[in-house]
Amino acid sequence: MGKYIYLFILIIGYILFGSMYTKSLYSIIQIFNSSIAICCYFVNISYLDINKDKIYKQIAMFFTIKGVINLVYGLNTLINLNRNFDGNEDLQIFALSVFIEILLLIFIINNKKMELNTNRIMNICFICISISIFIICKTSIMPRLYNEKSVSMLFFMLMLLFILCLLYILKNLRNLDNRLSKRTIKDLQIYYIARIINIVVIFIVEILKKYINIGGEFVYLISIVTSFVYFVCVARIYYIDIIKRPNQILYRNLLKEKDKLEEVSKGLKDYKNRYEKVLKYLPDGVIVYEDGIIVFINEKIKEYFNIESRSSILGKTIEDLVDESEKESVKGIDDISKPLKYLNLKYKFNNVEFYGEQTTIIKNRYNKILNISIIKNMEDKIKLAKIKEELEYNKTKEEIKDQVLANISHDFKTPINVIYSTVQMQDLNIKNKSYDNLLEFNNIIKQNCNRMIRLTNNFIDSIKLESNILNVDLKCVNIVNLVEEITLSVLNYAEDKDIELVFDTEKEEIYSLVDIDIMEKIMLNVLSNSIKYNKKNGSIDVKIKDTEQLIIISIKDTGVGIPKEKLKSIFERFERADRSTIKTSEGSGIGLSIVKQMVEALNGTIDISSVEDKGTMVKIILQKNNPKDLEVIDFNTEYLDERAKLELSDI
């Protein structure tokens, strides 16, 4: 349709302006084409570009910038029509138009980023065009392309360059296959073929002018034909590809979306019916509120509150369903900032009371607060938990009773048997009037009595620690002196086993808050194990390390070590490492358990590392205290040897 309008304009223009030069008619057509291109651009920017890289907006930008230059060219020609005009400005503006046209299209073809900022490019181009046209029309800086009655050599060079560039563009338009429709590429190819013909004709005519009489009217006539092709191509691209095609695609997409929405709507209705049935017969109670008002309940809620009709509850609030004591708890249930709430509530409605666990999901939908509460009746669960707890308690009591009896039997049997056997031997010797071994037998009885006393003390300490009734009397003492005295108290026992015992410290005075009796028991127990499970000609190193806030007491021996799999459970009560490789096997297995609990009672920690057949290291880590703020106590070592004898009675 557009080409017929254009032909109509050409015919009317010829009738009205027939007496005018072809140049004038060409200028009017340029103004018309440029106005159409600019108007189409404004239409284009208001339409949606369905291409993700907005390639059609880039093409529209290209036509618009070209149209602006052509508009200036046409207006300049008409204004200077009756003046003494040498044609230099015409050629310079024409060259500027072709240069900008080529530059923009090459940039669009070779752009790898796909997305261009068309507004920025438009602004840059308009600024550059304005400056260039000002220089062309108002100054003589630009090189002349027309001298007197013929064009310059520079003009021929530019035309040749333009032809080569246009051929490059024509060849590389296929690079836009995945971005432009085939119709658009075909229209651009037709236009550029006509453009190349136009420039080639101008080039040839200017050469032949010197030899034959060819007027400028022929050149302008060819340019008018080119302008016609330009108009048809631009109109087709704008109308079919930029305006009509997106609308058709959009319309088809809308129809598809309409069908999808109808299917979704139908599906939603089906889902709504299904979900309502599921909610209705869920094993837990479900209540739905809108703005705090109950709009839905399921069958389980009717059962919970012993009601026959939903209307008894619908329209009420959560506060109407809970006990008076719970009303404060449910006041903030509509707080949308906490979309998920868990509450344990006492419900009371229709003379029914029960305890329940409520999970509430809160949503803001269509400016309404929607609450969905899932309620579990906890009455049966509470009763079951109480019964289970009572059974567990009774079972634990029986297990503890059996465990205590078994361990008492295990720990006390050996020394009692030894004492009994020794007494029998003494009775026999007394009957035979043999008193040579009396003192030796008395020492055996005394040693085993000490073992029984130690075991009894261990059980008492263990019970006190587990019952949290151990009396801890913290005093500020010099840890170095205390540990050294305890270490020296077992020196004879180590030497009897051919074990070298060494004490070492970084400082002579390090202070901490400890219970002296507890500290003695801890050290004697650890040293007892180090001697008992050491090897002949072995060694024990006791070291004290001082850090900024901690005191680290390490006891390292060269004994049989502890198997790796036993290290994790070595502090558990009645746990003993496998001592099958050594003769000594005495011990109840509660020693290290008590040691750990006593260390923790002193706000410290204990750590054991061991390598089987190489030795064990025990680290006791205590907090260091400032003696300036605390009174330092001198401890009494008078009974330390007796305590050592008691703790090491099974060695």
C-alpha cells in the first residue's frame, strides 16, 4: 500500500512542481522520507520489541539518524535554491550522511554484546552531526569536494570507499540471521543494492562529465528512484516487522495464555475441591481464619470440641476457643512478621477442655491476614508420656541398683577374699605355734583394708559427684608446691617398681583456686595409674606449664598405653582398658571417671592421649588466678604419705 502512496506523491509532485528542477523535487522527497523515518521511530519506541537484544530499535535508530541528516540536506538545498550555490555543501552533507549510515550499520552488524544503549548512541550521533553540519555550513575547514564546475579527487576516493563499505555491509547482512527476520534482511539487501547503484551512477557520471554532456538531472532522477526504494523498504520494515508482527505474535500469545489460564482455573477448582476434602478429614484439627475470624474448620475440630454443626464455631475468633489463661498468648497471632508460630495452649469451648499443640501459618493475601492453624490434641500424648517417663524411671532405678550391686561385688570381692585367706593362714600358723610370717600377713591384711577403704571412698565420691552434693572448698594455693609434694609422696612406690619419676616446672610460683583434698585425689589417682601400668625401668615425667590464663599439668609415662578404640570411653564409669598384657588387673574402673568429674568441679578440663605399647599422657588444665586479689593458703602435707599409701594400696 505504501508504494502506491509514494507513486501518488511523485505524480502529484511532478504536476505541481513540474517546472522546478529535479534537484528541488529530490530535496522535497528527501524531506518527506526523513519525516516519515523520524515519525516511525517515535512510533517504534512506544512499541514492544519482541527481540531480546532490541535489534529493531537499533535499526530504527539507524534510519532515524540517517533521516535527520537527509532532512538537513533537503532543507539546505531548498533554502539555497535561488542563491549562487556551488554544490560543495550538498556533497559534504551527502558524504556525511553516507559515512554515518555506513558506520552505524557496520557497528550494529559486528556488535557482539547484542544489547546496545540506543539512547546514548542517538545523543552522541546528534551531537557529532550538529557539530559537523555547523562546520560544513558556517566554516571552510572541511576539504572541498566540488571545485568550480567539477568534483575533486577526494570526492572520487570517498565514493570508492563508500562503495567498498556498502559491498561489505551487503555481504555481512547474513550475520543478523538469528536476530532479524528474513523479510527485514531482504529489504535491507534491496535497499543497499539500490544505494550501491546510486553511488556507482554518481561516480560514473562525474567521470563521464568531462567527455560527454550529461546533466545533473539524470543523477537526481536516479537518486529519486533510490529514495523510492528506501521509502518502500523502510515502510515495510516498520509496518510489517516492527508494528504488525509483534502485535500478531502478542495476539497469538495472548490467545495461548488465555487457554492456559482457563486450564489452570479449571485445575485450581479441582485442586480446591480435593484439598478441601483432604483438610476436612485430616487426622489433626484444621482452622482457617481471615482477619481473625474463623471461616473453615474440619471434622477433627468438631470432634475435639464435641459440636455437631460447623456454625457453632464459624464466625468466632481464636480467643473464643482458648481458656481464659491463654487469651494473652494468642493476642499477637496475626503478626505477619512471624509467619510461623508454635503454641501449646489449653482450649476451652462448649464445656470441653483439652491441651493442644498449635502450628499457625500466617499469610497476607489480598490485604487480608490469612491464618491456618493445625491443632493436635495432646491429652493422650501427655498421659502416654507420663506413663513412659514413669516406666523409664523405674527401669533406670532397677538398672542402677543392679549396677551398684554388681560393682560392689566386683570391687570388694578380691580384697575380702585376700583378707579372709590371710586370716585363715594366720589361724593355721598360730595353731602350729609358727609366728615367723605374722608381720607379713598383717601387712597384707592392712594393705587390702586400705584397698577397701579406697574403693569405699571412690564410691562415696562418685555418688556425691553424680548427686551434685560434693563440697568444694576452693582456696588460693601455689600449684607448683602442691603438685611437687604430691609427686614426691609416691616416689618410693615408683622406685620400688624401678620407675624414674621426674618433676619439672617453668615457674616456681603459679597460683590458682583449687580444693586441696580434691587436687590430691586427682594427682594420686593419675600417678597411681602411671606407676601401675608402667613398664620396668620406665619413666614418669610430671611437668607444669604456665600460659597467660591457664595452668597445664602433664603426667607422661612410658607404660603399656591405651588402645585407640578405648580412648573415647576411658572416662566412663566402670570402663577399664584391656590390661591382659600385664600382670596387674586390679581396679574398679571408676577412678578416671571420678578424676574427670573432680577436675570439672575445679572448673578445669582433662585430656588423655596415648599410643599403645609406648605410653600415655594425661593433661590437667586449670584456670590461673591473680594472687594480688586473693589470700594464699599454706597447705598441710602431714597426712600426704598416708593418703598416698591409701590411693596406691593396690600397687
